[in-house]
Amino acid sequence: MTDLSVLPGAARASAIELYARKTTGYEFRVEAAVQWLRRAAEQHAGHVVLANSLGAEDMVLTDLIARHQIPITIGTLDTGALHSETLALIPKIEQRYGLKVEVYRPREEAVVQFVRKNGEKAMYQSLDLRKGCCQVRKLEPLGRMLEGRSAWVTGLRHEQSRNRSDMPAHEIEPNGRAKFNPLVDWTWADVWHYIASHDVPYNDLHDQFMPSIGCAPCTRAIAVGEEFRAGRWWWEDEKAKECGLHVSTAHPTDAPKKEAPAHA
């Protein structure tokens, strides 16, 4: 596969220049996303949070929430292993939108014990150890973010991976909590067209061919022909590429009856 960075002009091209493109049905998908966000806020007033990964999709959702003054809390996870470019978005959100970002970090002692027992590079040694690291750094803090909340919002999209190809826009998790995925049918072009149209802040690493960004040790740039999440846990089998935040046996619920137009 070809490294994107060696293509003529690629090193100078931003993610907006590479990906932003308006497709048929874009306006409908934007309006549908706003409707899902309003529905989440109305049905779970005071008890719903956007779990903002600080990726492109979640920055779009943050902008929609702020732009339409939808009362949904913004929360994020600081795993202790994120890129500085990722963490830089937290103050940018607060300054740009006037919204307070709730930041949840892993228990320090749990991280110390995990690293002491398994080493700094445990994630490369086995799938179980990598998931153990995700448990300490992501799942446990997420549990605290969702504690006392009856719903959460994510930026999941069908295009992101095979594991997410049939993800509904609204589902009920086994514990009864509602999960809203307002961008589920958005394309990558849609995401970047929205970012370009509204000057949405985004992670500088997206300009370095990293469409999906997680912890620094587990993220790399992708090459031409590679799938969207190929840069995440690239040493693992495709079927294993989830940290556990979005793997469930949740049941889809009713969706808007209006059909979205087909898009390119």
C-alpha cells in the first residue's frame, strides 16, 4: 500500500482539502442529526452526555449542540496516553463554544499497577493485555461519565468499520441506557464538509492522515487503500478492533419515518 505522505502535494494537503465534499442528501442528514440530538435532550433532560472522543465526528456533534443550543453535556476521556494535539481541543471547545467539558481520567493507582505488572508496551503483547489497558484507561472512566445518566451520544458511523456497519441511530443498551448515534449514516465527506462549512476546530493529526485517533501508542497514519480504522491497533485482526466502549448487544429502537435520499 502507498503511504499517503509521499504522494505529490499530500504533505501540504489538509484533511479538509482531501475529504470535504458535499454529497446528495447532506442537508437532510444534518437536520436528522439535529433532530436526534433534540430528542435525546428532551427524553433525557439533564441526564444525557456527549462522549466526545475529540475526533472529527464528535467535534461536529459539539458544534451542532452549541449552534442549536441543545442542552447536552460534553464529556471526554483523558486516558493519560493521548497526543498533545488531541488534548489541545479541550480548551478550544471551551473557548469557542463557551461550554464546559467534563474530563474523566483513569484511576492513577490502577494505571500504575497495570504498567508495573505488564510494562509500558503491554498493548502490543496480546489482545487480552491491550483490552486490559483499555479497561483501565477508557472503560472505567467512561463508567463514571455515564453514572447517573440515562442516555449518551456518540459519533459512531457505519463507514468507520465493519463492526459498526449496522449500528442504529438510536438503541437501548442491556442496562436500559439509551445510546444515540446521530451521525450513523453520514459519510466521511459529510463530516469534513460540515467542518469546512462551519470552521469547526479539529485535531491537527487529521492533517497527518490519521482519520481515527486514539491513544498515541495505538494510533498511526493510514496508507492509500487502507480502511478507516486501519491506523488503530494495526497489529490486531480487524474483528478485534474495538476498545469495548461501543461493543454491546443493544437493541435498535424506532427511527424517523422519513426516508433519507440516496447519497453518493
